[in-house]
Amino acid sequence: MSGAEILVGYDGSPDSAVALRWALDEAAHSGRPVRLAYVFEWATMVGWLGPGVAPGVWPDDSARREVERLVHRAAGDTANAHPDLDITGEVIDGPPAFMLQERSAESALLVLGSRGHGGFVGLLVGSTTVTVTAHAHCPVVVVRAPAGNVPAGSADGPVVVGVDGSEQSLVALGFAAERAAQRRVPLRVIRAWSPQGAGDAAGNIDERLAGERTALAESLAPWRHTFPGLDATVEVAVGSPASMLVEASDGAQLVTVGTRGRGGLRGMLLGSVSQQLIQHARCPVAVVRER
């Protein structure tokens, strides 16, 4: 097994179950151990509602014991179903977003469902997921459970990555190239380009797009060398980055972006493209930052 673990935010909800399945697939390819983590927040326990437990009165030790049984049962059942993987579970006390952020510093990857048991109907992505994605110290993969509890995306679809030349996007490119190589699926490297002014008049657009493709191919070159069998294509088109990547997520198995691109404002930890993707992508989304 490789060293640092894959940490999965788990609370027994359908979204966390699908996130666990994605993490197990990643572990099968990477050889990393998997840890299920339920973050139990005592401070909010006026009347606890959770899987298989009636409302309790604060403080309610029985609620935490039930959570421990839930997590260890899930970890045990998962380990029995996947004897070749190293799978453990634990309950962590504290505010969920803060504790997951802290634990991400020692994790290789953090995998979250888009909403847990505390999510509101109609809210596509929960507040904990958005906060952790913005502040985590390692890459975060957000997995949504669509109807039927079947993961979005295609198991043999490509890995998609958005690259705009920023440092964050180049880190995301390396993450995506490694996943595509591990899974032996194509890598689609996408750049959205928009005319910047009079110098980008209609007659110059084809020439500018060709220059952008050349720059994108140069960014990809080191990863082609690292993974000689990598099947990768570069695509540049005029359009909105978020719209292009959401469209490309249809049929993909993973879409990857940096936390912020060239358009990001200093101090804004999660860029608009990243936020649009975790809300609207039709496959799991990886948001990658440099440690």
C-alpha cells in the first residue's frame, strides 16, 4: 500500500455511500488506504437526527455510540467486500468543515458527497462540502448521488481537465494525467478562450486559437513523457470555461480543475469555475490545489 490515505467524509447518506464507492475505485488504482470519517458535532446536539437513531436530548452519549457502530459496521462490511484494500473507520469530534479541513493536511485525497443528512432538498451542494473544497490542504473530489444511487459519469469515459495556463490549473493537469494513465482512459485537456480586445478581431481568431493549442500542447508534454501510453487530446475553443467543462462532464468519469484560474481574485479561495462545476457537473469533480 502507498502511504497517505484517501479520507472519505461518511455519514451513511446516499451521497456519502457513492463517495465511498468512488474512493474504493481510486484506492484500487492507487493502492492507497481508505479511511471513513464521520465528524460528530456535539455543540449542535439539541436534538440529534441521524441514520437509525430517534431524536435525542443533549447531551446524548447513545447518539455517538450509534454513530460509532454505523461507521465501524460500514468499514467492516466494505473491508470484507474488498479484502485487497486497507479500509478503516473512525468518528471525529468537532465542527465538520473545520475537522475535515484539518485532517486533509495529512491525507492524499479527500472524497465527499455533495450533501449529507443535513442537506436541504433543492440545495445541490451542501455548505460543508463547499467550505471544505475551498479550504482543504489536499485535492478534493466531490461526488453526487443521482437518482437510483448510481454514480454520475461513465466508468470508461475520459478524464477531463480545464487548463488556462495558471499555476493552479497546471497542478490540476498533473492530477488528471495521473488518473487517466492509472485508469487507461483518454485525457481531454480543455482551454476556453475569449477575445480580449481589438487585436482579437474576427480575422485573427483562428490564428490565436492555434497559438493557444500550441501552448496547451507544451503544457501537456511533460506528462506525455511521464506516462508514455497516455492517450491525450487538447481542445481550445471560444466560450465560457464553466459552460465548456460542464458540457464535457457529460459522459466523463472525472472533471478536474484548479481552485482558481487566471480570473481569480486574490483572497478568493474557490474560483467561479470550480464552484459552477461542483454545483452542475454531471460526473465527479476534482478540485486540486498545490499543497
